[in-house]
Amino acid sequence: MHMIQSFAARVPLMVGVGNHEYDHTKGGAGGKDPSGVTDDHGFMPEWGNFDVDSGGECGVPTSQRFTMPASNNSNGVFWYSHDFASVHTIMLSSEHNMTEGSVQYEWFLEDLKSVNRSLTPWIIVELHRPLYQSEFYWSNNAVGVAMRYEIEDLLKEFKVDLVLAGHYHAYLRTCDGLYRSKCNNGGPMHICVGTSGAHLDAALLYPQKWTDVFIQQEWGYGRITVANATAMHYEFVKARADNDTAAGTVRDDVWLIRER
């Protein structure tokens, strides 16, 4: 919070919660969970590592410090959507239940149905944990695989263009059109940027045909430029101290070209 204070006080930030903000094993019951979950410990499926992952704070500090757009039955900082120029962005919570029939799943489905592609032709979905990631952390990868079972069909059906995630402390970009682990198969491109913690990550990769670019141990951020309704440019930019002459270098870039 101290690091972002100088600009967060002036520039509106669209934030999302992750394991460090939300995951907890007790204390959420009795209306204390601001996301509306009524049990004591939050979402704990057998395929996940949410129960012992990071000792989050039930999302309370984040929900008290940030106010996100409220519309279409959104849920504070946990899941919501907003339009900016020609882009419709949907924020999901990977730390909450998104199985079919859940509150978040049904909200996501209705939000996708409501998008006017003539006004906002681009759809970007953001969530903390990636659906596709090939680093050697199987307990985390299992979560991504499970989330694919729940929402990947929606990403294809509604022609989502790009999925942005973090969680892993490296940069990974998949091929385009990724659906059911196959490239050029009608799905979106997936990009993971968790590089604010780049020094924490030294894992190897599982061999995956859908992994296009992997950059490790480098701090950086993503930058999107929307050219028009059919062309979007994504760049991964290196970020370090002011005395680093390589700071600001574009380490990876890709154009997303769509037929509308």
C-alpha cells in the first residue's frame, strides 16, 4: 500500500482479490465476510489449496480500501465489470466458487450476455489465478485445470478475447485461440503477469504446446493499446530501478487480430 499510495490516491485502480487478500480458514461467518459467503472458511474444494494458502484476511482490508463499479448485481471488489472505451473488462475471483450454478458463475454468464459488442467489441477477463500455466507447481496447476472445467466453455461461447492473470511470479503468454489445451481452437489468449514478485520464482516448466513465451526473474508489467475494433497490441515491459538502462524495454509483444 505504501508503494502505490502516490498514484492510487489520484488514479482509479480496478483491483482484484487473490489468495493473499482472501483465503482464510476461520473467522468469516456471522456476516464478517464482505463477499457474502456465510460459512467460516470460504471456498475449499478438494482439488484446491485454498485452505492453507497464504492466510488471507477474508478480503476485509481490500474491500475497505477500494470501491469498484457497482452494476448488474456485481460483488464489490470480488467480481464486477466495467467499460473503458471499446473494452469490456470482467473481474472474477479465483478464490470463490465459480462452478456452474454458483452465484459467481451465474453473474458471469449474465454479464457476458449483456455485452454490446458493437459498443465494446473487446472482452477481457481478469482473475488472480491463471487457467493455463505450465510452471512446476502441480497443486496450483490443479486449480487452473479445475477452473477450465467450470468457465472455459463460456470463454469460447462468448468469444472472450484475452484472459489476464497473476499469482505465479513470472510472465507467461499462451498461443491465441486456446481452448481445451489446443491452439487456434476458438478460445482466447491467456497471459500471466505476476512479475512484481519475480525474484521469488525459479521454477521449471512442464512441456506444453500452448506455451508461447516464458520470461522469468524479470520485473515487469503489461501494457495494452487498442488500435481499433479488430486489432489490439499487448506488450510486456521491463521495470526496474531508475538506474537500470534496460528499464522500459519491451520484452514481449503480440497483436490480437479479430474478425467481428
